[in-house]
Amino acid sequence: EIVLTQSPGTLSLSPGERATLSCRASQSVSSSYLAWYQQKTGQAPRLLIYGASSRATGIPDRFSGSGSGTDFTLTISRLEPEDFAVYYCQQYGSSLTFGPGTKVEIK
Amino acid sequence: EVQLVESGGGLVQPGGSLRLSCAASGFTFSTYWMIWVRQAPGKGLEWVANIEKDGSEKYYVDSVKGRFTISRDNAKNSLYLQMNSLRAEDTAMYYCARESHHCSNGICYARGFYYFDYWGQGTLVTVSS
């Protein structure tokens, strides 16, 4: 089973700042089959990125994904108030696993 | 508009059973793999079970094998999760979600074990005496 590790656990930033979230896999994720989701308190997860770098429908371009192999990054170029949430990565190259999440909180 | 609406959650005693339902609309249900994902209170996301388009293939996380059964009724656009022998550790919000199609060179198809493009709002299952 591919284990995903996300860092940091919590990211404290101010609106307008850049957020960089990391997702590391215990083994290579084939075909860059990695997705990112955003979950706000009391809501279902929402797909942001798939295929490591493709934005889902309706996702603002301040969200971008990059990486391959075992190291992946989600970048939010300028944090908006509605971006403070928990972010999960998920690999689908070998079965399905989720990372433990990174909480982006207001500093 | 794609919609997924879960129901059937509630409070149940350890060893008891529940049947969750997910009503789908706004897309051709029979052409998509579907999945149940759960989230224990304050915890992360965990894949529980998924099912192929016509129900011929079903997969489960080890912790629920032999206790949970995923099924679907394409005529009713509905997904189900029968949960038996429930344990305290099954307490969670249960989400149904649609597995996206894989698209390459303009051709799209359902391949299973993919990413999830639409989620329901979830139904809460609490296992406690």
C-alpha cells in the first residue's frame, strides 16, 4: 500500500500570502495519479486538482499542482478568506489512499 | 447538475446493522464507478468500498471485509452500503462519491480506482451503546 505523508500538519498564514503544501508518497505514484481535495468545516471534500497538475472544473487558477514520482505540491498563490480549510492528497496509481491532511489556518 | 444525496445514518448499538443509501441525479449513473468514503470525527478520509458500473466488481478496505456490502440499483440511480456487525470504530461520516472517468485522446471511460469528482454531503453513523 502506498502511504502518503502531508506536511506541514498545520500552516498558519495571512490572506494574500502564498501557501505551499507537500504530499510525499512511500513509493512512486504511477502516471502522476495524484489528486488534491479541499474540505471546509462541516462540508464534503471538493476536488481541486487531478493528475497532479490539472485543475478541476471551476477551480480558480490561484490553485496549482505540481510534482511527480513521490513528491507532489499544491500551491495557492494568494490566499483568499475562503481558502482556509483542510487539504488532502489522494493517490490512485495503486489502489486508493489518502494523506492525513494539511490544515491551512488564518494567522 | 450532478447531485448525490446520502441517507440512512443514525445511532446504532455495537453489533447492529444499518443500510446507507445514496440517490444520484444529473448524470448517467450506470456509466460510473461509485465509492463510499468515510471520515471518523476529527480524522482524515478513508476509502471504504467501491463498485463497478454494473455491480459486477466490488472492492473493500480490509477493516470492513465480511461485514459491509456495497451494491447499486442502476434502474433507481442508487448506491447502497449494508453495514453489519458494526463496531465503535465504524463511527464516521459516510460519503458517497462518483469516480471520474479516465479521458485520453478524446476517449473517456470508467476504469475504477480513480479520483472523485462529485461528493454527497454525507450521512453520520454513530456506533455506541
